[in-house]
Amino acid sequence: MAPTLPAGAPRAKNWSLWLVGFLVVACALFAGYTWLVLNWSYSSGERAGYVQKFSQKGWLCKTWEGELAIVAIPGSLPEIFAFTVRDDKVAAEINAVMGKRVAIGYEQHVGVPSTCFGETGYYVSKVQAVE
């Protein structure tokens, strides 16, 4: 007859190891997904207009959120383009050209899992004043 172990001892240890392993794999997959969507852009482009609103927001993760008013024909209603800036250097450049017509370069990232990385999917990477 084989020796018997106390009831539940090996199963409890195996269950807790399986649970820890599952959580480690799930966290690694989530981190990999987050890295992928933040580093691979769905689209990129430029838009020109007037920055009408720009402020730093967030409780823990501070990002710069702004709105670009795009006016096609003077006197018509502007189209509003909401954007996010994660780089403080680019944010300083935008603050320096407030009130002027600007062109912003952006990348769109789809599927970002949290608003901690920005409230919009459009991340501005460059700005220049347009004369």
C-alpha cells in the first residue's frame, strides 16, 4: 500500500503555483500588449489650426490634453481635433505658439488600454508655427 499524504496538501500547493503562474503570464501579456499599442501607430499625419485649449490633466498619470480648432473657411464653424501630448518638451513648444496658427504632427494609437496614457488616441509628436 502506498503512503498517504494529509488530505489536500499537494493539491493546495499545485493550485497556488498554477494561480501564480497564470497571473504572471497574464501580467506579461498585458504589458506586452500595452507596449505594442503604444509603440506601433495605426496612422499618422498632420493637422493645422489654432490650439484653443491645452492643459495638463490626470490624477496619477499626468498628460497634456488639447483641442485644435480647424477652420476651413473663415466664418464657418471650426472642426475640433482633440489630442494628447505625453512629452513635456513638445508641450512647452505648444505653449510657446498658443494663439498662432500651427501645424501638429501626430500618430494615432488604437486600443490603448487605459486613459492613464492619454484621453485620446492621437499623440502629438511635433509642432510648428505656420505663417
